[in-house]
Amino acid sequence: MEKILVIGAAGQLGSELTKSLADQFGAEQVIATDLNESARSKFDFCRFQVLDVMNKEGLRNLVKEEKITQIYHLAAVLSAVGEKKPLFAWELNMDSLLHVLELAKEFNLNKVYWPSSIAVFGPNTPKINTPQYCVKEPNTVYGISKQAGERWCEYYFQKYNVDVRSLRYPGLIGYKSLPGGGTTDYAVDIYHKALAGEKFDCFLREDSSLPMMYMPDAIKSTLDLMNAPRQAVKIRSSYNLAAMNFTPAEIYQSILKYIPDFKIEYHPDFRQAIADSWPDSIDDSCARKDWGWKHDYDLDAMTQDILENLPNFKF
Ligand code: SER
């Protein structure tokens, strides 16, 4: 029987993925962990434990005592915060991944999941339909750590047979957690402001296109990849993944259909340079071919779903 450890469970992805894992494997088989005790209240549907992923011994003891068979390692410092604290971001993002990969090797874990990002791409990457294999040269600390992490994942797969799987997520948009220091998080915040009847002050230019994905698609892609047969997972660095691309002006127009007096102003800041270094759109044909990836949500379907559900959601 599988025993799943989720690291960084209270973050944007973990808040929703952990529930799906508990549904799939059973409440007692999933242990959600987070740095903060205050996160406990989010996990009444599975087990919860405080864990600092930088505490290698603490992590090792937990994996050993609980006989963990799979780790979802979701803890990371995102792009905008990473630029403010570069060395901290590097240390946390890299050391934590190496702790997890070492444990996977030592305890012969069945599977590891680790998210990568469009941030692995940089200014010299082809911007339109960015291919799986191309020049990367990321210029944010977050992106450098994700690219290095991808190389480590492939290394542990090839050298030690660790079954590690990964996706290069586009900007993820969900309403069940608050913006968490990412460049794409403007597209989370904008719905909160629209529903609060406030003007939205956008930190990107109106024509700044980025690849994006609604959270139900992100959850589906993650579970599809993790449930795929081992031989189907041909890429062991990280898969390109896509659903939609839009600009701030386009998401604003989508919201206006429901909230016609919503106002926006554009005041680009340091995050514009980060967005400019990332692709406009992604070619994810390898994911579609290898394990049957298919997205459900476009921009308007996402807007409708968020505007309907966010007002009733309790943080
Ligand atoms: N959403 C992330 C960020 O903006 C990118 O993976 O930092």
C-alpha cells in the first residue's frame, strides 16, 4: 500500500493536490507537512505534521518511521521572492530537492514528484510555442534552481533508478490559496480585487503574454503523470505543459463580462523583466503524446468558475 508524504502542502499547489491524493489513496495514507503549525487547520481530511524540509534528519526520520513510499516535494521559493532573497532561494530550492532525491535513493521509494516551471526558460529561448528541447539560460534565481533541479532529477533517474517525475507548470491560477510571491500571481490577485469591488493595480504591462493554467488542470496533469506506467514517462527532466496563454488585458476583458464596472491600471515593476524573459506560449506535444495530457479549461471557463466559487470559499 502506498504511503504519501506531501512537503510544502499548504502552498498554492499543495492546498488542492493533497486533497486529491487523500481521495485517491485514503486519508490515513497521506501525510501533509508544512513549515507552519497554522497550516494544520487546512488538512482535516488527512494527517498533518510540521516539517522543515531543510532539516534533513527530521525528514529522514519521518520517511523511515512512516514507511513512506512516495514523496510530493512542493516546497519552493517562487520567482519574485527569489529575486529579493537570491541565496536563500537557491539554498532552499536546491538543498531540499537533494534531500528528497537522496532519501528516494536510500529508501528505494516508489515515486517522487517535483514541480518545475516555465521559469527554466530565459531571454534567448524561442518565445512562441517554446519546444521541449531548446536553449534555456534562465536569468532568475528561481529559474536557475528549477533548471538545475531538472538536471538532478534526470541524474538520479539515470544513475540510481529513482522514479522521479516532473512538470514545467505554466502560471497556476487557483482561488483556494492567496498569491504566493510568483510573477504569474497577478492572475490570482485580480479575481480577489474584482470581487471586492476594488480597482486592480497590475504589476505587468497590459500586453505581457504568459502561459497559464487553471488549478483543476494542474491537479489533473500531476495525477495523470504520476499514475502513468513507468515506461510511458519518457522525459525524466521535466515535461513542457500548457493549457492557455493570455495577457493582463485579456484576463481583464474576461472578468469584465461578469463585473462590468471593474477597473484596472498598469504599473509594471521589477516583475515585468521576469515575465519578459519567459515564453508567450508552450509546445507540450510530448506530454500529450507520452501520457495523454489534455487540458479542460480556457480563460473564460476559468473566470466563470472562479467568480462563482471564490465568494463562498473560506480561507
Ligand atoms: N508561477 C511561478 C512564478 O511566477 C512560475 O512557476 O514564480
